Amino acid sequence: MSSDTVKYLLPEDQLPKAWYNLAADLPAPPPPPLHPGTGQPCGPDDLAPIFPMAVIAQEMTSERWVDIPEPVRQIYRLWRPSPLVRARGLEKALDTPARIYFKYEGVSPAGSHKPNTAVPQAFYNKQEGVKRLSTETGAGQWGSSLAFAGSLFGLEVEVFMVKISYNQKPYRRALMETYGARCVASPSTLTNAGRTILEKDPDSNGSLGIAISEAVEVAATRDDTKYALGSVLNHVCLHQTVIGEEAMAQMAMANDAPDVVIACTGGGSNFAGLAFPYIREKLKGQQVRVVAVEPSSCPTLTKGTYAYDFGDTGHLTPLVKMHTLGSTFMPPGSHAGGLRYHGMAPMVSHVKELGLIEARSYAQTECFKAAVAFARAEGIVPAPESSHAVKAAVDEALAAKAEGKARSILFNLSGHGHFDMQAYTDYFGGKLQDLDYGEADLQTALAALPKV
Ligand SMILES: *Cc1c(COP(=O)(O)O)cnc(C)c1O
């Protein structure tokens, strides 16, 4: 590779053949999910009504490597391996001695990392004879990813979309419908969970926790339907490791290794995808810092409690041990819709407790400022979620400059912002505020954590 290379591209035949399971290499396994009724660890049978068996097996596996099925690799080829880019324009704009690299997941058909798990989940459901998938979506990235994957396998997809986003983001809905999915505003009258909320609050804007309850209820009550989740769970983190495995091979092409690895965290999956392979190397002695970045308006890792909690507002899901703000916590309406979840992936929470990662939070306007600087130097407009990782990378590069020391920075650009331009319009119009969550609301939500 010449010394002015910008894109490090792997050929299709070097697409990873297996996903990496960090649980196999940790000193202690993460605490198991618990059945909400009995308080006992969940077995495969507890999850069978809502997930296909292959996915349940992956959720619980202790194997280090899980083969990527050939039909899934074949579909991955539509956009993978994704490029690793040296952000030379940004380095210059910041006048930093740091070397900045980003892994670009916005090249997928849906524009983010989420199809990396939507495709295998659709594949395993199809293999087991499932006809329909139900799911929830916040800003619409997951719904459109599953709609895309469902269309490739001939599965019907029903998406419960948080009502405020349903009204604010008509183009995401149109994208889901283009792929043939049905998109319903949540809370809806189609489920008990939705009707219960609407009785109490007919004008409810909805939340991810409510939409999850609706989607899980549909899967649990219909034989032909299973549920698919786009983040948080172990199998989702597993599928996303294709990002980190590719990135390692590409960093080797660049003859470099990151001193710091950065990604934003909503439920934790794009972070897990890039970071877990690097944590494996860290456990073997490689010097690398790993940084998770979240919005200060929904500060799960930096302000949450590490405790067993429900994944949804309606309390239908198993209890999982994670950093949580409480399942009834309603984060203020920031533009990073994908980062507004009350909990964190149990695996990400666990590595935080083990001291293997750092976490930090930023307010939304400073993230948009960094995202605009990035767009003007690199051309790509980051998704509002990804702008948190951009901001952290910029701060690391400026710290390197202040110290007068080079360092190698790798971050995940989890998606592009082409469906989020209203957020940029608001930013340029001076309408974006740095909303704080209410401390009293947080304490109320934490006080309601289930007693385990
Ligand atoms: C959904 C989403 C996220 C947040 O989800 P994680 O599971 O934490 O990765 C981040 N970036 C983009 C672009 C997203 O669509």
C-alpha cells in the first residue's frame, strides 16, 4: 500500500467466514437472563415462542467462532467487506499528528450496520419455516434493515414504529414499505400492550420499550410469527463482529494498529461489532483503549445502574443484567433516535464491569458540530447516532495534538445521515437544544427496578 492510500478494501473472498463470540474468552461469563415469572435462568424453551432455535443457540453459545452460513455471506457481498477509510481530510482540518481511520457501515442498502444481523436473523427464521417477523423500530433504521432482509427471503415483516418517529420520519416508513413491510404507529390498537398504554394516555408519543412489548406480544400469540431484535442481545453482538474482523485485516493492510477504538452505543451492537475482536486481542496483551460513546440525554453506561431489568416497558421480556436507566425511563427526544434505549447489551455492560472498556457521554449539539466538520472534510454526512463516535474521535485527535504525540484512532461510522437531514436543518437553524433528562424521573425509574 502506498503511503497516501485513503481506502483499504478487502476483496469479497476475504469476507470473514465466522463471527466471533467474546464470551468464550472472558474470565467470567456474563450473568444469565432470568425468567420474569420464576426468577430462574432462562432456558431455550422460554425463548422458543419468540425466536428460532438457531438464534437461541447462538444467544447461549460458548463457542469462540460461529460459522457464517454461505447464503448469508452471499448476501453480505452486496455491500461487504465495507471500506476502512483513512480520514486524511479530517486529520488535516484538525492539524493533528494522529492517524484517524473509520470503518464505514453506511454502504449497506439500509445505510447502517443493522443489516449485518437482519440478514442472518431472516435466514434462520426462513430455515425453520417461519412466515412472518414482527419487530419494533425507533427512528426506523432497524425496521428498514429487517424489511430489506425479509424481502430477500420472502418473509412478511410487521414493524411497530415509535409514533413520534412515524410522524416525523415519513421517508423511513416509505423505505420499509418499498421493501414490502407493513409499518404501524406504536402504541397501536393491534395489541393488548398498545391498548393499555392508549387507555391511560391516548396521545402517547410511544417509546422503544412500548414498541418492543407490542412486537413481542404479536410473536408470542401467533404461531406463524417470530420476533427479531436489532440490538442488545448476544446473537446481535455476535453477528456484528464481522465489522471488527474485517477492520483488523484492513488495519494490517495499512500497517497500523489502533491505540484507541471508538463506537457509539445505543443498545451496544455496532460498538460490540467493532470492539469485541479488539477486546480479544487486549485480553492477550495488546495495548488498546476501547471507548463507548453515548448521548448525555440517555446516559446508560455512564449514569445507569448495573442491575437486572426488563428489556421493555410492558415487562414481557426476560430480565437481563445490564446498565439500565430503568425500563420506565423516557429519555428526552434527541435526534439520535437509535441511542434512546434505557438499557445496554448485557455483554457490553459486562465488559464495562470487568474494566475492559471506557464510557463517555456527549450532548447533541457538540456531536453535530463534529459531524459537520467531518462532512466538510470527508464528504460523508454521519447519522446523528454516529456523530457521537465522530466527536470522540475528534477529541482523541485533539488530545494527541495537545500532547504533541501521534496516536492511531479507529472509529465506527455506523451509518450515514441521509434520512436524518431534518436534524441537520434544525442544527443549522439553531433549534437544537442540549436536553437533559430529569434527575427526578431517572430516580423514579431506577426505584422501580425489579427486585431480584
Ligand atoms: C441503530 C443505530 C445505532 C445504535 O444501535 P447500536 O445497537 O448501539 O449499534 C447507531 N448508529 C446507527 C447509524 C444506527 O442506525
